[in-house]
Amino acid sequence: MNFVEELKWRGMIHDMMPGTEEQLQKEMTSAYLGIDPTADSLHIGHLVGVMMLKHFQRAGHRPIALIGGATGMIGDPSMKSQERNLLDEITLRKNQEAIKTQLAKFLDFESDASNKALLVNNYDWTKDYSFLNFIRDIGKYLTVNYMMSKDSVKKRLSSESNEGMSFTEFSYQLLQGYDYLFLYENYGCRLQMGGSDQWGNITTGTELIRKKVNGEAFALTCPLITKADGGKFGKTESGNVWLDKRYTSPYKFYQFWLNVSDVDAEKYIKIFTALSKEEIDGLIAEQNAAPHLRPLQKRLAKEITLMVHSQEDYDAAVEASQILFGGSTSEALKKLDEATLLDVFAGVEQFEISKEALSKGIKAVDLLTDNAAVFPSKGEMRKLVQSGGLSINKEKLLAPDTIIDGAYLLGDKYILVQKGKKNYFLLIVK
């Protein structure tokens, strides 16, 4: 597999230094990509870089994931309007371990293959480097003029906020350049990859390698991912879409990909899966022929949920989706854990019911009018029951005077009421 050709048809190359492709065709090459450890989970914004490393390993090369323990303590100024919060070492180490576990789903760290992936942390080679030695050994090779010419620096210095830029942030590109030099000298790393906003920092590294050790190193960046409507990719109303199920449930994760637009689905399936060009072309043709069936979105959501989570999580997410949008059963509803149940019915009208009222048992007609205003009148409720249009926990209610008690509770706390086909109400017992 030709790595550059693979990235080209997937739309994953923004800039590439001359000679990069020739280097990769010549020999097995090591390349690194930096990952910011400011949280104990990656989010889907990191996935473009992770997929670049995955394709790199598939092409027979060695990927190096660099956890920015040192640089994460400073904060990269690239395209940021403010400085970041600085993290302590204990937090960074904890985040590093969590990130490695997630990366292991995409990269082979454990086999005996000559191109098995490597995880490094730049804190390890930076922490004992004295400031005096650093500015003497590294700082002298790059002029202030050169560093000032970078877009990330110029943008911050000319920003309307007039906050300027601290020396700490200004020195960031020197630190990232030193990372590249260190990996070049100690791991034979010849290529650095990243998002297009990293081009300035990456080329600082190639320049440092050229000037200090007369070496040749390369750079390759991917475009920053956008949405067709101009919105920010990976951001939802509730924030980032995380890979860790503690922060984003597999159901919500699956739904994010399932709900992308047709235009975005065609772009994302190339970037975020390892499906072949032939298979993707086939799916695009299917989508064009029957867009209402959404084959692209379904396959995209499946592939990426399986990669990040598991078959079990994917199956549960599909089943959970059927509860709201399809004819699923009460059994499927009862299998939902609380977090998924709340995710599925987020936005559905909710009513609070006292535990006391339910413990004695209460007629359904009273429950859904007096205790929870699902119906404006008892007459309307009785009418809908007679026509077979009311379900409780996905089972048709046969009589309006049915006694509802604690046995109806889902997870000891919830009752789901469905009026007609699409109107849901969640009763929360407190």
C-alpha cells in the first residue's frame, strides 16, 4: 500500500514537504504525530491524526504517537485565542495511560512486527533539560525573525484582543522542534504529521534538524475537518464527542455519525474508516440511488463504533436507536442501562412522580392526567386506550384502569409512555 496515494484519495493531505513520498518508497520510515494529553480521553477531533497513524502502519511503516506531556504543560498557540491551563505531572501521566488504551484499538503496539507502534512522552526528555542548556543548544539555531514569520504567531500578535503572546507560548515551536530532533536522533524518525494548523511548528523541526545535525526530515499535514454547513466538526450542544464511554455513551457516539449530512458522510467515510476505495465507491453509488436509506451514514456509524467501542456496544446502540425510531419491544427497552436510556430520551418531555404514590399502585388514567399531564383529560386518555394507541414501556395498555405500580419501573426509576407512534413521555419516580 502506498501511504501517500492512500491519503490522497481519502482527501487527507493538505501540505506535504517535497521528497516525502520518495522517502516512504525508499524504506520503512518512522513518523510521529503529537497528541495533547489535556484530558484522559481522546475526542473525535483527534481521530484524523490517529487514522493517519493507522494508515501509516498499514502501509508497512512505523507510527510513533507522541504524548505531549511537556508541551501540554505550556499550550500550543496555534489557532488559539488564549493560553491554556497548565497541567501537573500526575494528571498528565494518568491521561497518557488512558490515551494509550484508546490508541491500542487503532494501532499495534504489542506484536513482534518491525513496524509496531511506539508511544513516547516528550516530558521524559524535557524534564531534566535545564533552561540554560536548552537556549544554548537549541535556541541559537533559529532566529526570532524565523519564529515570528509563523502564521500561528502572527495571528496571535495581530489579534484584536490585544493580549499579545507570552514568552512561554512563543517558545512552544522551539520545544516541538526539539521533539522532532530528539526522535530523529534517537528513533530514526524522518517524518512528522499533524493537522494543517501544525505546519509552522512541524517545519520548525525540519529546519532545526537541517541546521543542527545536517539531517533531512519531512512534513505532512491533513486538512482541518469541517462540516458542510460550516459548523465545527465534533462539537455538539453538549460539547465534544469523546471516545470514552464515560463521557459519550456508545449510543450517542453512534447517533453522531448516523446523523451527519449526506455530503459529510461521503467525506467522513473516507477519513474515519479503513474501508477500501472500491467499497466506499459502491456505498456512494447506493446512497445516490436511494438516499433515504442512508447506507453511507449507517456504514460509517457501524465501522467507527466497532473500532472505538465493541460489537456488543454497537449492537446495543442499534437496538437503542430502534426504540425511538422503530418497532422495538419492551425487552429491548428493559435491557437499556440508565445512561443510554436518558440519552435515547433526551429532549423527550419528562414528569416527576412521587415514589409514595406509585408504591400503593395507581390507575393509569389517574397517573397520566392527575400525576403527570400527559393527557389534558381522562376522557381523551380513555379514547386513545380504546383505539390501541397508548403504550407503557413499549407494551400496549389494554385498559385505562390498569394499576401501575413499582413493577413497571425501568431501572427502579423510569416509566416510558408512548402516545401514538411518535409522542414519548418519560416519567421519573423520585
